[in-house]
Amino acid sequence: MNKYRKVIKPKEALVKDDDEIRVTAAGSVSAYISRAAKLFNEMEKTYLTITATGNALTKAVTSAEVIKRRFKGLHQITKLGSQEIVDEYEPLEEGL
């Protein structure tokens, strides 16, 4: 792999909705609960979407369970999906 270099692709600019909570592995569950409280109480939203990938999935599940217990009358709809990641490399030397 010393003779190849990874091609850096520009990231797509995704638009985040107001009712979406994106969970990361570095974030805290209490911050996500606070965001949900702000959405339901101050912004008067009727639903929210929690999204996560990779190592953050466990925090997303924990956050959803805590939010369901804290705010009565919620109903959970779970959707699973997959995302394909393709790494592209280019040769550093001619003829490879």
C-alpha cells in the first residue's frame, strides 16, 4: 500500500432537519435527552428522528429508550438501513 494514495472525495452537504438528532460516539446521552426536551417542550414538535452509524448505535438506542420513558405517549418506529462506503486509491508510480 506504500505505492498507492487514497483519493480524497468531497463530502456531500447534508441538510439537517430541526427535528433530527444525530448521535455521535463522542456525544453524551444527557445532551441528546436535553435536545429532545427542547424539541418537544419549547419548539412544540410532535416527533423527532434519531440517526446514528457505527459505534454510536448503542448511544442512539439508549437515548431512544430514555426519551420514551421521560416523555409519555410516544411511539417508536425503528428503521434500519445500510450505507456502502467505497475507498478509492490511485497509484503513485507510473504503470501500476
